[in-house]
Amino acid sequence: MVRFSRVLLLLIMSTALLVACDFVNMDATDDNVSSSDIRDNDFTLTDIISKEGITQIVGSSDDNENSSDEGITTTVNPIDVGNVSGLSSNGHMDGTDLGRTNSSNTLGVDEVEDLLWNFNSNNEITSTPIKAADNSGVLFGDISGTFYSLEINTGDINWEFSANGPITTTAAVTDRLVAFGSRDQYLYVVDLENGDLVWKFNAGGWIESSPVIDDGVIYFGSYNGMLYALDIESGEIIWEFDAKSVIASAPSINAAILYFLADDGVLWAIDRYTGRAKWNFAMYSSTPVLSEVVTESSAPIFLLDTIYVSGLGGIVYAIDGKTGQEKWKFKIDTLLSLNLSASDGIIYMVELAGTVVAVDAKSGNSIWELPDLSAYNDPVFVTGDIVYFGTTAGDDDRGTIHAVESRTGRPKWEFKVLSSVNTYPSVYDGVLYVGSGDGHVYALKGSGRDTNPIFNNK
């Protein structure tokens, strides 16, 4: 499968990079740089960048007269922000972005000012780092099957938990528990404070569908074609639904309806309380096989009473959330288009060629696109007026974290790291967290400002 091949490719790249690092005598004891190290040794950011081999380029488009719009294709269309009611009032970082919009109403990062810490797991980071709602830690998993909780200010390990297969799902959390799936076929629920196992559930197939928790129920899909609703406290099955096709995408929730995309290209709307199907929408294309394209991050997203989902042939569909009827579709000049994010009336997508595209959520008209960036095939992350995304390694074998203006695509800053950025960044209170292919998780502190709320409290 494409996702598996991508992981294998990144493993090869990571191995080559580690050999290169040994060649230049990079001391392994310096892999983890914390804010306490900075204070105690009077390091500057330049010292850390030099020490870690990180190249940083910082520039705010608001203040830099020389900032360039080269490479940005912009179409000026009026944008109807519309009604964002029905979305979760919580941001993505605590695992409760029920609409899977990959956006947050937290403080954004306008300029990178400091590298707070840099943690090295020595294994490819395969799930997006999130921050627990109680600030107890930064949570993520890697390809070795290790799940980490890191101290939020230093990057030191709070605890770690070992599964028996790669962890490629983004975790979901409550005030006491954290849940994640693994390719060992188990969903794990562990204690948020100490990492002790509370319960686990054998789903009968790989779990690459990131779970979502709401009202005491956890929802997720499996490669055995089943969508599960389990009691978060006990792990008991409330209901299960057989889609008769691999489920690798994460479910999305709006009110009483749960949406998910199966591997055969069918979008399902399910009653979240009974597990009964309400409607489905089949996406067809001249390309016959969808099983190599649907991934965890191919989750349908909910915005403006509409479900947005991507399918074969580079087509993005807007589907009425109540009826399952098509509203519009948008074609990208690429074979496939996978991953979507949404904020403030705009849909953002990353095509396989690496181009980032912004589309008006109501009309389907293109607003802007950034071509030839080699953006990694995961969703972008949005806070207010800033869009963040990572790229694969370029000619210098380094990946790049980009920040651009959400309505224009104009660059704000970029930050180079040691390897491909293979998870999408997440932002909380002015700190950006991101994982890379060589096992590093970076926490970047920026100068931020309050952003307009993405969610309301309905």
C-alpha cells in the first residue's frame, strides 16, 4: 500500500541520515536539547541551530518588504465565511476536533523566536504530537510502537508505553485517559498520568483510523472493515458497523451523525447512538483501486453543514451533511488528492505532487495554491490566519516547516529540520509541535497573537 511504501521509504531515508550524522561526529548525547539546557549553558538559538544542524529562516510577510509572492497562484474570489456552528468548541490539540477540521482557536505562531526543546526517539515519528488538555504532556507515537508523554516545557520523558506494532494514529484524550491504535491490531487506553494500561481491545485488523472520543464513547475503524463504538471507561462494545471494506480514515462527528470514508470509496453517515447507516455516497473514478489511497488523514471533515472528502482522480467533494447529496466537486491537476483541513470558510488540501491548495468552502472556487513545495501528504494545520505544513527532504536532505497566510498563501516564515516532516504540525498557545522522519519532535516557541475563534460553543 502507498502508506506502507511511504513508511518504508522514510525508514530508508532515516537510516541514511543517521549514518551521515555519525560521519560528521554528531554526539548522540546532544540529541535532546531542553529549555533548561539553554538556561544553564547560556546557549543562544543560533548555538542550538548550529549544534543540531538545523537551518532556520524566519521572515514575517507583514514586516519584510523583500518577502516574495513568487510561486503563489492567487484567484481573488469573495469568501463567504458562513456558519461554523456544530463544530467542537475545543481545539484539535486535546484530541477533540470532532469535525476533523485540523484547525484550532489557540494562539498562533507569527514568527519563530526560540527552539524550546528537541526530543529524539531514534525512530520515525508516525503520529502527530498533541498536547493533553490539562497541560500534563505532549503525546505521540513512533514506528517502533512506543508511545510517549513528554514534559511540556522541557521535552523530558514523563512516561512511555510499548505496543507491539507501529503507532500511526493521532491520540485522543480525556481528562484521565489517552487512547491510540496500533498496527498490532489493538486499541490501547492508558492512564494519562503514568502510562499504565487501563484496557486494550483487539480490533481484528490494523488500526490506522485515529480515534475520536465524545460523551464517554470512543469511535474508530479497523482494517477488518468494522467501525467500533466502545465505552471509554470499560472497553465494552456499544455497537459495531460492518463497512465491508478497510477503514483507515478517522471518523468525524457532527451532532448525532458520525461520518467515515471506507477503502472502497464509499462515504458513510452513521447514527452515532445506534450504529445504523443513514446514507452513503459512492465516489467513482476511472482509476479502479482506492485501497492504496485512503489513509488515516483522509478523514472527511465537517464545516458549514457540509462534509468535505477527497477521492480518486484528484476530486474533492462537498456533500450535504444531512442528505448525502453532492453540492459541488473540485478537480486538481493530479492523479490523487487525499488530505483536507478547514477553517473560517476555506478548505485546504495537499495533493500528492506536493502542491498546497485553498478552496472556498461554499462555492468550490480556487483561492490560491502553492505549487512545487513537496508538501508532505498529510493535512495542513490552521490557527486563525496562519496555515502550517511540512515538506519532504529536499536536495539538502532537510525538511521544512512552512507558515503561510491563510487567505493569500503568502509566506510568513519557514524552519528547516534534519529530515522530512512526515506529520502535520500542531499549535497550542504559541508553541508549534512537529515530528520528523528521523525521530525528532520539535517544540518551537514563537511570537504569537490571539487568533479569531474557529469554533463556537454550540
